[in-house]
Amino acid sequence: MVGMPYYPAFLNLADRACLVVGGGEVALRKAEALIEAGARVTVVSPRLGSRLKALAQAGRVAVMPRRYRRGDLRGMSLAIVATNHPAVNRQVAADAEKKAIPVNVVDDVALCSFILPSVVRRGDLVLAISTGGRSPAVASKLRRDLESWLDAGPALLLGLAAEVRQELRLQGQRPSAFRWRRALDSQLMALVKEGKREEARSRLLSALVGTREGVGLHA
């Protein structure tokens, strides 16, 4: 419901069956996002846009070329509805609620059990922006601003930090959250942006474990 606080979460949809109801451009974007997340996507619509048809021909989505039926939700982990037919939207939302299946109805927050944020991706770095359904246009504007501001630096830093974290864990070391916050400073980011990866790695290890040699770890 509009005005209600939402609990932010990232879902693991790998190999999960997900339903998209609709065949237009909005449905296409939702299907592509689900595919990127590794979901098994089924699209239900009597008509498909050319790009959705191409996805179907490539075997990336399954298609039921007809109107939605109540049984279409069987076995689904999630549903997204993107049609111009209010009656269909309400029916899918009601059926999903009965089956306790999370459902998002595009542009109708009142029918949604979850809402979708605007997303900025840089490699494994994902920033999600939501206005709680109050203004998707504002969320999109903020996303565009972030995309123009955010360069590749944070994504490169993420890769380096993940590598160092894994190496330290293999050595039985788990630096505290305080050490991590102190280590991930502006000077480290500057080294990453300048392409000085080994120097950045050495600095990070020094801040985390107190030695530039990184307790015997090697790149």
C-alpha cells in the first residue's frame, strides 16, 4: 500500500519459475531483468512485441500466446503484471495473493505485494532506489543522476575487497567491521581509480591485518 514502509531485500531467483503477464515494452523490460537474475521466465500474452518474440525464439523465455488463466500461477515463485487491462491486473493480483506468491502490478501500487526499485548496476555493485511507490519518476531521475556520477571505481573496489576478504578468511582471519570501514578510505579508492591495483591491495591488507605483506598472502 502507498505510504506503508517496505522491507528492502534482494531476491535469489536463480532457476526459479517466474511469470510475466503482458507482451509489450514494459513486460519486455521486466522479463529481461528476471532473465538477468537467472530466473526461468514464462510470458503470458495473446500478443508479443518483436523483441519478446526474439527472446522466445532464442529459448530465453517460454510463451503462452493467450490471455491469462488462473492456473498460470501454478509453480511460480513470483509474478509481474504489465498489461493495459485493469480487470486482468486485478485478477492476477488476487490469484497471487491467494497462493501467497509475490506479485508486482506495474503502475498500480495498491495491487502489489512488492515494488521494484530503480537500479544502477556496475558489475556486482547494485544500487537500488525506491520512493515507496510514491513517485517512480523521481526514482528514475535519481537513478539517471547516479549513473552519470558513478564511474567504474566502486565496482573495481568491490572486486578487490571481495578478493582480499576471501583470502583472509582462508587464513582464518576476519577483520572487524571497524577495520573494514577504516580501510576503505578515499586514498584506497584513488589508487583503484588510478589502476594501481597491487598498491591498493597492499594498502588494504595493511589496514586490515597490520602488515603490507598481508600475512604471507600473495596476489
